[in-house]
Amino acid sequence: MKQRRFFHGVAACAVLFVLAAAAPAREPVGSIEDVRKLEKQIAGVAEKAMKATVALISEATGASGSGVVASADGLILTAAHVIEGVEEVEVVFPDGKQVKGKVLGANLSKDIGLVQIDDEKEKGPWPFMERGESKPLKAGDWVIAMGHSTGFDPARTPPVRFGRVVSDGPGNFMTTDCTLIGGDSGGPLFDLEGKIVGINSSIGEALKNNNHAGVDGFKDDWDRLIAGEVWGELQMNPLRNQERPVMGINFGPSVRGGGVVVSAVRGPAAKAGIRPGDVILTLDGTVVRNGANMQVLLAKRQAGDKVKVGGLRSGKAFEAEVELKQMNELR
Amino acid sequence: MKTGSFVLLLQASLLAGAHAQRGPEVPLMRPEEAEAVQRQTIEFFDAIRPASQRAVASTVWIWTDTTGRGKKPVIYGTVIGDGTEVITKWSEIAMARGPILVVGGDGKTATATVKGVYQDEDLALLSLKGARYRPVDLAHVEAPKLGSFVIAASPDDTPASVGVVAVEARSLREKDQAFLGVRLDPDHQGTGVRILGVEEASGAEEAGLAEGDVILSVGGREVNSLIEMRTALSGFGPGQRVAIRYQRDGAQAEAEAELKEKTESFPQFPNARLRQMERMGTSLSLVRDGFPSVIQTDMQLERDHCGGPVVDLDGRFVGVSIARADRTRSFIIPTAAIVKLLETEPVAPELAVRQRVVLPPPGGAPPGAMPRQRSVPVQPGQAEALRRHLEDMERLMERMRREMEGIGE
């Protein structure tokens, strides 16, 4: 028993070490000195990010959103719903400088899109912010959101908002308590190093419910976005998102006391050896109450993630590892 | 010490519960995430508590009866001067019937009378009898910089809110906007901005600008779009003179125009969806716009927690929180502005009630833009009834606008 505990301890240390190394943003704040350090980082990011946080205004629709310049030659990351249905946008920098932008591609399911500054008179280099990674972000990571709230206002710089990730997922999305409002859509979310980690997407009623698309979505879809392809579907319900991660299981009745019966399998679940009639009890160690509960648990993951499924087959325990796929990639 | 923050969290969750009828605060939030975030909030408040410690003694509750349903704490106040004066948010106590009481965190109680009102700032100056509190130190007038932490103190140990400076100090008052007096052609192509018309008696008319002229630069800054024009002008205030280079009949010319105050208001109603978003998850201050100098922060201040002192991480007084403006914004009047204000004579409260009935301006139009002749002297009871009716009306209007928008789509 003692031996086991020891190994658990080592494992926990290893996990903590990995987390600390991957995400310096999750440093605990235990004293006023820690808060001072945090303040310095926020102020630094805000000042630098200001110049690259642009308003995107469509003269055709009158819609106004935000974006962030992510390269010296003027590639702008934004939200798909900001540029949906337009080919050209006015790009306005916080100092009022205005240039033309050409809309490239957009993935509506991830709510991400690209705009290229393309102006006859003004050529770069443009002030820009670097892209970071969104996948390692977890609840408690400090973040800074910016955007031209309620539209471009020459009397004001784009407001800075500080907060933390309160929930990662569903899918490529995450939720923070940096409060957003109309006009912020498409604006950047930064980590404390000033790397772009997300794009402002939508809000719910609660002040803690501000949703951002993870910046990793751009990496996954880069070639299609650059090529100007527009695809996917805007969907507020994560359980209906075309790109939600799935195993390829049709659920039968739930089992009393937890678990759900598999009625049909295809795709990744079939590949992993799960069979109709199996009873699924756990997903990565979490007890599965029923089919709906399983869907919610899966919605928080991303396609490509591997999950451990535990269950019963003909009364005997079994385990399988399933690599999740996007719903729309299931055949 | 810790209990304070638990109470705060409990309040926050109760409030959130009242708003979110359609399920949990954040759908799909895992229990371990909720726990981590909650633990972090407590840690964070524990860490910043020492900074707000001094300001706690300078923060008071203002108790009065504004509804006819008995006395309750309606707003916070900030102790100034020799400790027998308090500044607080005027619109929250303007309808007070009967006495106003001031209660400190230590329970010391004083009676207060309204000595005067600063209308543009929505601040009331109270004079106290019966107790003396520790005043804030007005010596540090340097405003906090972008991204700095600001902490709103409360009369008890736990700060009312904490946030960062979202936008540095600026004026929200309409008459502080420079007005040139030109209507511009939105369809103009090419260099500059083309004038469609010139307002009578405006700086543009006096400078000899006319329809058809193409403005090339303002104050030495090239302008090639309506937004660039607006931005170029936003760098100037009323009364300033600005050089304008323009093109007329193929030749370039230069003129100097005096910028004027914007007198007439053309309130722009934000669309219904935005109005809905402004209110999401929060209760807004009645007067929340038109201030002559405010720092914008992302603090999530409750409406009845405004009026108190705000400090930086060193505990220095940086201003008074004046309004919860919407989902994303709370405003602070900076120390420098307060020092300057206190050197001027406030308006007598009787005059202030007559001049500005405290109503939520529909559409959030700045209070300064409300026509003064519409204000009427009213009995306190009537005013409260009127206010409730207007709030109902506003809600109804909002619903109608939403439905109209639905039809439009």
C-alpha cells in the first residue's frame, strides 16, 4: 500500500512539473508581490497589443468587429462571424489609421477567419502579435482580452480586460471571465507573455461566460483558410457542432447505477474494438451516467484526443483506447 | 479573514443564479474547474486585501429610504476633508426621504446632510454630524496606467471588486467633443474626404469651407476616410484652432478653423441586441454616462457598491468609483479630477433635483443631453413611482425593439 502511494506521489509531481513547464500562466498568486508581478505583465502586454488590435468594419453590412494582426505583412486573425458574407473590410488601427483588408477563408464551426491587409497606398510592415498555443490552457490560467467594444471609438483605445480561463472546451473553444460585449468579436485573447491564444467569439448571460475560439484552430485549418475557403456552420450549441469530437457510438438504454449500452459502432470506436452490446461505464476514469452525459463529457475534448473507455463485455471488464474524430469526418 | 471572501462568492453565485434561468453559469464547466476557479478567487482576494486595508476605514455605507419601504444601505461613500465630509453617488440618494445615515465598517454612525451636488460628475458632498472617520489621502494625483490593478474598497474587509485600467482617463461629456461642422460624403472615392454640407455658424463655415471641398489634412494629419477624420478631430477640444488643408477646383488651399462645442445632441441608439448585452449578468447604475473625466475599468462592481474609494496595489487612493456602466465597464473619477472639483462650489441640492430628475435616460443618452426644461420639481414619492414606471417602459420598449428587429430579419 505504502509503495503504491509513493508511486502516486511521483506521478503527481511529474504531472505538476509538466503543467508548470507548459503553462507559466498558472503560477499561484499568494501575496501582493505576486500580484505586482502580474500587473507588470498585464501592462506590458496591453501596451504592446494595443497597436495590433484592429477594428474590422464592413461598409457593405455596417457590421463592426475586431481582429488582431498576426504577421508583419498584415495577416489578421478574427472570428468567422465578423467577416461572414463579406469580401472586403475596412481595417482600422487604434490610432485611426484606416486601410483595406481582403477577406480570406473562414471556418464557421470553429468561428475563426483570416483577413489580409491589401491596400494600394499603405504597405507594411505592420505591428503584430505572435501566436501561442491554446490547447495547454486550463481553468485558472491568466489571460488578457482586447477588442473594440461596441465598435470603433476614436476617443478611446480598445479596452483591456483581465481574467482567467474558467473552463476549457467545448472542442477548440474555451470560456474566460474577461467580460466581452458586441464589437469585441474577433478580438484577441493573450496569455501573460503576449502570445495570441484565442479569438473572442460569443457570450452567455453570466459574467463568467465569455467564449473564445482557441488559436490552435488556425493551425489545424491554415491551408484552407489561406486558400479562401469558407465552410462549417455557426452553432451556439456545442453538442450540435459539426466538428464536435465523437467516438462513433450509437447509445442504447442507460444502465441503472451508471453506464450505457452500446447499440451500434462505427469509425474510431469500431477500430478500437468496441462492439454492440458492450456496456460503457467510464470515460478516462469518470463514471458515465448515460448517453447524454457521455456526449457532454466528449464535447469538452477535441478531435485527435485519445480517451480511455472502461466497460463490461459479457459480464467481464474491458478497456479500450479510442482516438476521437470530428463528427463530420465520420464515415 | 477568509469568511469575507466566502460571503462575497456566495453573493456572486446567488446573483448569478437570479440571472441565469437557463441552466448553469457556464455550461459544460467541470466541477474541478469550478473549484479551481473559486479557490483562485479566494487566493487572489487574500493577496490584494492588504492593499485596500487603509481604504476600508474611509469607506462608509450610506443608509436612507429611497423607496418608501424603509431604510437600507443604498450606496457607498468616500470620506474626505477632516473626516466629517463624504462624497457619494448623487443619483442613488437624490430621492432620499427623511434622514441620511452614514455607517462605517466599525459600526460608527453619523447623520448626514447634502451640502451640495456636482451634477456632471453625479457626486454629492455630504456633511456629517455625530462621528468622524479616516479621510482618504488626496495627495497622490497621478492616474493609474493602462493595465494597472485597481481595487474598490468596501466598509468591510473584503474589497467590493478588483479590475484593471481598461482605458485611461477621458471625457464622456458630449460638449467636450470638438465640433467642426461639416457633413461628409460617405461615397467619396480617392484622396481626402469630400464635404457634402457645412453647418451654420460652425467653425467650418467661419473658416470658409464649402460644399464640394475635399479636406486633405486636419492638424497636419492626412485624412482619407470618415473614421480617419473623426480620429484626427478627437485629438482636439472645443475652443482650439486647427489647420485644415483642402482642395477646391483642383487647387490646394489652407484654412484655420475654430472647433466649437457640440451643442445639439443626436443620440445614437445602440441596437436592441447591444442593449440586451449591456445588461447581461449585471444591474446597471441609473446615471452611467456623460462624466467629464473617468478611468474605464473592467471591475464587476455592483450598482450599490459604487461611490467608494478605489486604490492601487500600494493602497494609494486613485479615485471614486462612480458607475457600473454595462457588462464590461465600471467607471472611476480619478483623484486629480476630484481635487479640482472640490475647489469649486457645488450646486445646492434643491436646485440639483429641479435641474436633473434622476431617470434612466432611455437608450443611455448622456444626462447632459437631456433637455432641462423637461425636468419638473417633484415630491420624492412621485419621483420614485415615475422612475419605476419609466423603467417598466424602458423594458417594454426594449422588448418591442427586439421584436421589431425579429420582424426585420
